Amino acid sequence: MDLFAEDIIYQPQGVPSLFGVDAVRKYLGERIHRLEDLRAGSHRVEVSESGDLAYSIGWIKAKNYGMEDYEDRKYFIVCRKIGDDWKIVAESFSSNT
């Protein structure tokens, strides 16, 4: 949870947008026990000239317990430098299907 900014906007697939780290914590807490394996990587990372804003576009392979195969997903993350740390301020992901 340390990766997320307090005022994060989180847009998971198939549910309304979540606002704030507490809402994300609750959402993930209700789902994390289902996850058997998660793999991710980025296609592109860009940092602003000012050096305090960045985004990443990438892929996720997720497999819940009981699933035969991985589900292919994509993500878009926006990060902001807050103090000395990079924090995710917005994240969206969805299935490739």
C-alpha cells in the first residue's frame, strides 16, 4: 500500500472508480486471497521534463486459484514524486479480451 498516494484514483475492471488509499486497501483486501500468481511488465515508461510526474503502460498476467489459464490484462499507471518517493496517483487496468 506504500506505493499508492493518499488521494489515488483507482479504476479496476468492472467496478466503479475508487478514490483514496483506504478504498483501494479495502478493494484489494477483499480480493488478494483469490490470487494464485501475478506477473507484470511495462511496455513504456515516460518521465516528465520536470522530473516529478511519470506514467507507465504495461501488461499483467493474473491467475486466480481455480483458473486453468492466466488472464491477460493491460494497465496504465500515473506516478507523482511526493517528497523523495514516487507514488501511484492513478491506476487503471482491464482485461485484453
